[in-house]
Amino acid sequence: MSDVQWLFLVLAALYGWECACWVRRGSVAFSTWLGGNWRVRHPGNLLGNQRGGFIFAAPLPPLGTLLTASQFPFSLSPDGVLAYVATSVNPGWRPAQSEKFFRFDEIREVSVRDKKLLVNGEDLLTLASVSLARRFAAELRRLAKAIPSQREAAIAELVHATLDTKAADQRWQELQPLARPVRLLGNVLFVYLFVFAPGLIWQLGFKLSWLGLLVGLFALTIATAMFFHRAHRALHPQAGDERFTHTLTILLAPMTTMRAHDALSRPLLETFHPLAVAKAFLSKTDFRDFARRVLLDLRHPAQPVCSSANAAARATELYARTTLQSAVENLLRQSGVEPEELCQPPAPMDESCRAYCPRCGAQFTTPSGNCADCGGLALVAFHKTG
Ligand SMILES: [Zn+2]
């Protein structure tokens, strides 16, 4: 293989790496290639670890769109904050969590270090982004300052905001005009680098074409960086540090430039619960499937639900889960989905199936027992008919 062929092979490999996105457990990605037909993407265990996994954005033009949404990262009650949530929006295991608990009346200081949220100088938990860490730090400060009787309403409002599908849709509408030139330039750059440049080098040779190609490349990356900066400032005004790093990388690394639109869309809906994004983007059937899993997990969380020795911490977990469950059921009813109907037990797959797991729906030939996948959750027997 010639040096030029090697160069393009390396560029293609680097581009492939740029298409990989790390998604933490507790988050869900929603992706589309051509603009319709959105798909749910969970961090898999194939390319990942206990904390998350890689998913891949559509590599070919029109380069697709990727959104991410996360469940609430900690449990809140009028008493305090617990670095633990019993629910898991992804199939499979619950990510490791510190279960640190702080009563609001003990909180003297809430600070942020990179993506870490610290309470009284002690690590509480790590968020998916610096902006999220800052946002939750502000909310915790506000709750700590509020009088206890105000906290209940403030927490309900916070949970409600994460499920606000209208607000999610509005953010999406804001993204469209700002992301359009960035995506267009990304597509132009893709064709330029992977079609036009090899063609020109093949026709004229490397010596005659490299300077012109380099000038064209810089023109494209500079234009993309400018449009990106403008769009990012409008969409994520608080994320100045992230904007600086992204803009610089887009300017200097053409493989990142092609995926600049991902850096605009990925954090767009990160403050929303995945169910709100599912409602806004998935088909009716896919939304129902997704909602069923979320609701069953809320009603029958994997065992142990909360192993903290602190009674106030366990009460906070229960409070947070109950608040979220009632908000989720409200959203479903508003969407024309009856929660009880959605949570109907599955039909036995065959005559030998005697019981099922109320969380994951796995079926068993014994009339009682526990589901190992759900931490030992007790099975429910199928009702005998006839
Ligand atoms: Zn199960």
C-alpha cells in the first residue's frame, strides 16, 4: 500500500473513533440516520464496562443525529440528598453508586470539580458533563437554603421538569436552524476528504494537489468552527469551557469537525428523563414498549432496593422513587396510555411457564422463586385460567 493510501486508512480509522460515543449507565441515547425512525440505544456490555458503554453514531452522510437523556442521578427528599437511585432505565445491572447521604441541614457548601459534584468538600457523584454538574449543584444549593416545607414542591417541580415533553420538543426546535449549517459543512467535509481528495490525488498526484487540498480543508474547518461556536453559544450559553475546547478541536482536527453536530445535539436534552425524549421522538408502539419497561422498573425495582444502613437515606430513596413514579404515571395518562393497562402481566409463553418476573418479564417453569437478573426479585405466579 502506498503512503497516501495509508494516510486515508488512518483518517478513516480516526473518523470511526469519532463516531463512537460513550454513554453512561442511567442514560439512554436516541439516534436516527436519515431524520425519521428514531431508535433507542442503551450502553451495551459488548464495548463497555460497569459504568457505561460505547454506541456508534451513523457514520455515512447525512451523518445522523444523536440525542442523550438521563434519569435523575440522585434521590431527593425534603430531608436530604442520596447519591443512589434504585431505578435503572437501562436493561441489566444497576451502576455502582456511593449511597452517600447528606441531610439538607448539614450541607454547608456545594461545589463542582470538573464533572464531579461535591458536598462539604466530599465527592457526592460524577455527572455526564460539566454543565450537568453545575446545574445540579445550583439545584442542591437552592434546596439546602429553602425551608423544609418548600422543598417538597421544589422537588416535585424538578422531577416534573425532567418529564416535560413540550420543553424537550422546544429545545429540539431551537436546535434545527442552528445545527443546519454545521451539519451541512460536516457532510461537505466528509465528501471532500473521502471522495474528492483521493480522486484529485489519483488524477494529479500528491505533489501537485496537497497544497490546494490543505487550503480547502482549512476553509471548511474554519467555517464549521465559526458556525459551531455561534450555535453552541445560543444553545448552551453556560457551557463556556466546553465550547472553547470543542471549537478548538473542530478547528484543528477534521475528523472531529465532521461530527461537530453531535457536540451540539448530544447535550441538548441531557436534563430530561429518557421517557420524555422517548415520547417526543419514538413511534407510538416503541414509546409504549419503552414506557412499560420504565414503569415496571419503578414499581418493581431490582433487589436490593436500597442497602444503606441509614433509615433517613432509605426514606429518601423511597420518597424519590414514589415522586418519580407518580410523575411518570401522569405523563403516561396525558399521553393516552393507561399505566395499569401498560403493566399487564405477560401471557405465558407455553404451558410449562408457571411464573414470571414482574420487572423484566422473564418466565419460569417453577410456581415461585426469584429472578437472578433482577437481584433476586420474587416471582409472581401466573393466574390459572379454567
Ligand atoms: Zn427479572
